[in-house]
Amino acid sequence: MTTLTRPTIRRYDAEQKTSHLFFGNKEHPLNGEYYMRGGICFPVPVRIGADNGANGFALMCGMNVDTKKVYVFEETAFLTIDHIVGTGGDVEMEGLCGWLNECWSYYFAKQFYWHQDPETKKTYMLDILRSAMIKPHPVLVHIDWNDDHQIEHVLWRLGNTGVMKLRADGQLHDCLRLLEVQTENAQIIPGVHALKCALAGLLRYPYRKKREKSS
């Protein structure tokens, strides 16, 4: 199994709007040109067993423009946008801001698809825009779908055919296992919802190579 790591060398192609990622040596199987798009689930009430609370989830995918395989390079759970800092100056809770900066720093990636009620999105979008810690600010694009089961089918098809790769030891992997045992009309699983958003966006707005200008 290919281990998903962060690239050691990266280059942005402004013409094609893609990222060229290299992972340590010329033979590495992940080396290539990627179309980077993410998915985000803003925090929602979550109950797992006896635990109650709220959680959000964000992830960044890269679709290799040659093989069309999708890799979930980055993932994180979150509750706030900026860090929560205690009276002594220590960070008591890490916000999403640092992770968003890393997506740009390592992948030149800042576009995320979302699918929730507009008021929830507005609340967190204002936090993002007001954050002095996020540079550059992400681009949030609403993605809609009519049939949630159809999106789940796409998710399972890509995963079971090896077209989509994710970390076996990550939180997203655990979220997908929760989905397997859910009953109908169950709660939103933030990690699964973020993945649905990313995949729906990649399918709705697929990568198209721009034609080279003739001399």
C-alpha cells in the first residue's frame, strides 16, 4: 500500500491551476500533477455512544490528472477557526487556521466544497474572513446534490475499486467505518460528509486541461 506523506517539493502551475508534487525521489509512485480540491463539514452536533458534543471536519484531496486516482492527502477534525488561547497564552484548542495554511503551503490548495445550511456556513465563513492567521483565505464553493445515497454509492465505488486512497490509520478511515453500521436517518458523520462534498465537487467540476496557446 502506498503511504500518503507530504510532498518534499511542490510547484504550482498557474496556467493549468494544478500542483506538481514530488515525494522524495524520482521513482516515488505519488509523483505527479494534481488537481487539488477539498471538502468541509462545518461543526454539527455529534453523538457517538454516550459522548455528546459538536465537531467539524475538513480534508484536502488531490486527483492525479493522468491516472484520475484521488488521494486524501490531508484531513482534520475541528471545532473553531482560530486557536483558543488560555489566560497564560497557551493554546488550549487548535483551530482550523493552521491546517488551512498548511494546505496552501504544501499543495497550493485552497478551494473547498460544502453542503450545509447557509446560516451555518455564513457563521464560519465570517470567522475565516476575520482571521488574521489565515493566508491566503480559502475559497468555499457550495455543492448540491439531490440523492444522498447516490453520493454514498460513488464514495464506496471509488474506495472499493482503488480509485480513491486515504490513510488507513486516519480519522477519516474511522468515520467511514461508522457509516457502515449506521441506520437510516442517522446523524451526520462530519468526516464522511466532508468527503462527500469533495467527491461531489470533483465530479461536478472535473479537471479540464487548458489548451496550450499556439505560437
